[in-house]
Amino acid sequence: MAGGWSRDGAVNEQIEASIQDELARLKARRGPQGESAAFCVDCEEPIPEKRRQALPGVKLCIDCQQERDGSYKARGGINRRGSKDSQLK
């Protein structure tokens, strides 16, 4: 069943695309990987050895990491469906 100007299955394709986008975003946030830095890349303070052992690939000290975690990051959403108004412009 087609709805409006969309073809059959278009809604399911939109849902699948949204799910794939979110999965890709989550995979990108897996965390640090690789060799840990001895000094913080932001403030250049030494990173404690226990932190480097606990989180392989860590690049930030605890204070800088807490500051980044606490900051709000707006995520741009994608309006895949669009409204009739946006199609008229």
C-alpha cells in the first residue's frame, strides 16, 4: 500500500535507515582503543598509570574526561519523512 507520493515499503526503509544510523553512532562511541597517552591531550597533566591500565587507549585525564562527559552535545536529527510544507518550498 503506497501512501501519498511514497512507494511501497518506503516507511520500512526509513525505519531501517534510522536504525542503521543509530547503530553506526553507537559503534563510533565504543571508547578509547590503542595505546594510552602518558599525558592528557587537553591539559597535558600526567594520566595515572592505573587509569591507563584500566582503560587502554585513554587520552584524557579524569578531570578533562568528566568535563567532556558533562557537556551537552546536540545531535542533529534527520527528517527523513519530510512534511508537505517542506516539499512545497
